[in-house]
Amino acid sequence: MVQATALERNEDGISAALGILKQQFGERFSTGAAIREQHAHTTTWIINQPPDGVVFAHSAQEVSDIVKICAAHQVPIIPFGAGTSLEGHVNAPAGGISIDLSQMDKVLEVNAGDLDCRVQPGVTRMALNTYLRDQGLFFPIDPGADASIGGMTATRASGTNAVRYGTMKDNVLSVQAVMANGEIIRTSSRARKSSAGYDLTRLMVGSEGTLGIITEVTLRLQGIPEATSAASCSFPSVEAACETVMAVIQYGLPVARIELLDTLVVKAVNSYSKLSLPETPLLLLEFHGTDAGVTEQTEIFGALAEDFGGTGYQATTSAEERTKLWQARHDAYWAMLALRQGAKAVATDVCVPISKLAEAVVAANEKADELGLIAPVVGHAGDGNFHASVLVDMDDADEVARAENFVSWLNERAIALGGTCTGEHGIGQGKRPYLEKELGGAVDVMAAIKKALDPDDILNPGKILS
């Protein structure tokens, strides 16, 4: 495992807080080793740093009560949703209390006429869409994992639909949050626009639990489209596939999803998901709209793809076929793991301007080959975001060092191309060394905001900022 920075522990404060929380929450408070380790576990290679206790909260008022207890004893607080984060967000480098929000899982209000809803943070995206389906509505952000809405908001999540529907920052209208002193605030109203004061909603979206604990989210919804078509198209090279993506964006084609799979990933999903896709770079697409509109979009894409050597283009409106195709994309992580039994997959997450996507992906493939690593690439090509998943034998110190070299190189390469070290996973612990390289003095402004809102640094310490 890759070591994570350890922070100074407040042993006396932690001991006092544990006693009070045990008395107040009874069976909903645990100090068991297995539970604590589970609440620090994420799909990352960063070492597990468990909290000292876990509280299962049921309401915003309970979260406020927990925060007030911890604040009085200067004990760290780490919010926990579904545990799907990738950069050590839920680790407890200074110990402290994990607040598990998964049981705060109610859909509180749906305003179908206004295309919005209000939910507790523990609601998962799949559960929300199941709830909304009968009303002809859906929430479009799809990071792949069945993440919680609170966690998706805290990490400014994105996913396959971002090219059309944006990211969490575009789809969160307001949040309720508990601040470091235990005060409960609401950042905005349900109105679609406002000029009232600072945009605290955007400040909380992506703050990773370092500025406040999100206890409620108001979301923008979409109507389920009349027609949906999924398509796949193979290309002779990554460059050809990326040039097609650029042409699609420049043309203004309203594609809902456009995903890039390199040759290694296609081989992996063929084996894992029992598909027979040509084993060359592949684009997976989805079109939303009316019957006539979707037909027109699929035809236009076919013509554009042909100009760049696209072959085997197939489109389908069959719900079964669409589900099978996209399930294969969502299963890509597990499929890639099967390429090398016993290996750990280290998922990188960079984003570059679309015009630089081909250059970045090709360079990543070449760098992995140079270092003797297996690093298949999948990408949300429509917004320049891609993931090279390095398959690492964690018992081989030399290989781990080469993987660290690759990850560092890729982050810096993306920044040099005018991009970012993280398109959607967030900074957490893993990306902290690259934040200042990317944003320079803006990090000092972030630190000043953190100091003002959380002067004792009890809210998810050690994340984002050093």
C-alpha cells in the first residue's frame, strides 16, 4: 500500500468524545475494528487509516449534535457515504469520528413541475432513479459506481453523461450542511438562478467534507427522453477515435454519452462481458431525444465517424441491447482486473482540453510501455476526461515505484497540456501534491476559506490541503 501522511492525534479529546458518543448513540456507535477499517476503506492503493469510532446518523440534527461534541473536544470528523471514493477521502489520518450518512436515505420531496427534488445524502443515484422513474424523470449524473448523492456532491462527481448534462456542480441547486461549529445552514433556494450573495452552493460542491457536512441536497432533474439509442464504432487508432470526438463536439451534435475504450479495455470487456467487439479502439455512444431527433443524430455521427476511418458502426434502440452495452462499460474496472489476476487497479483521473485528448492518451500508453506497466485506458471522451488504470502487483516494490512514477508523470503531463490532475475523483489525499502545481496561489485562497470556516481543522483534515 502507498503510505499516507499521518497527522497529530488529540488522544485526550478523542477519548472524551468516544465516551459521550457511546452514551448518546448506543448501538448506532461502534469502535469495532472491522467497522472502523471498513469506514476508511476505499478503492485506492493509499494505506487504510481508520477512525476511532463510527456513528450512524439519522438526521441533520444528529449530525449537528455529533459535530458539536467533536468541536468541543477538537476531534476530527470524517463524513462517509457509500465508500466508493478513490483518493483516500474517508481516511482518518489524525483519527477521530466517522459519521456514516448512509441511513439518511430518504427522498424528501419531488417537484415534477419544476424538475427538481430534495434528498438526504445517503440516497444512492440508482435508488433515486428507481424512485423517479414512474414520474417520467431521471437524475443524469452517472459516475459508474452506485455512489451516494452526498458523496457525489462532496467530490463534484461526473461520469458518462457529463458531455450533455454536465457534472454535479451543474445539477445541484442547493445544499443543507452542518458547519464546523454545528450550525445547520442552507446555501440557496430552489430558484434556477440567484444573485443573492456568495455562491455557497458551488463552494460546498467539491469541498470533500472539509468545509461542512452535507445533510441534504436539492437536485436538478431531467425528463426521461422519448427515445434513446446506443451505438458503438471501432477505429484504427486512438488518434482517429479522438479526432472523431472533436468533430462531434465542434459540429454541435447533442450526444448524451461518448466513451473511449482503448484496445486493451476492449479485449478485457469482450472476455468479461461475453461480447465480440472488434479489438481496436472503440467509442461507445448514446443519443437522447425524440424518435426523429435520435435517428438524425445517429446518422450524422455515422457520417462523421466514417471520415476518420470508423468501422462496424452499429446503433440500437433496444433497451436490452443498450443495457448490455453500457453494463459492459460499467464493468470495465472488473474486466481490466481480470487481465492480470491478483493485481490491484490504480485508477488515475486526468482531464485535458478535448483538442489535447489524443496526445494525452497516446502519451499515457507510451509511458506505460516504457515503464513496463499494464495501464488500459477508458475515458469520458466528450469532455476530455480519461482514466488509465495501472494494474500493479502490490508485493513488488519496484513495480509499485514504477506505478507511482507513472501516476505522477500523468498528473503533471495533464497540467502541462492545460488540463487538471482530476476531472471527477477529487483531490483527497492522493492528489494533494499536484494541486498547487495546477492552481498556484489559488490554493492559498482555499486555505484561507478553510481557516475561516473551520479554524480548528476538524472537518476531514488532511484532505485537499496540506
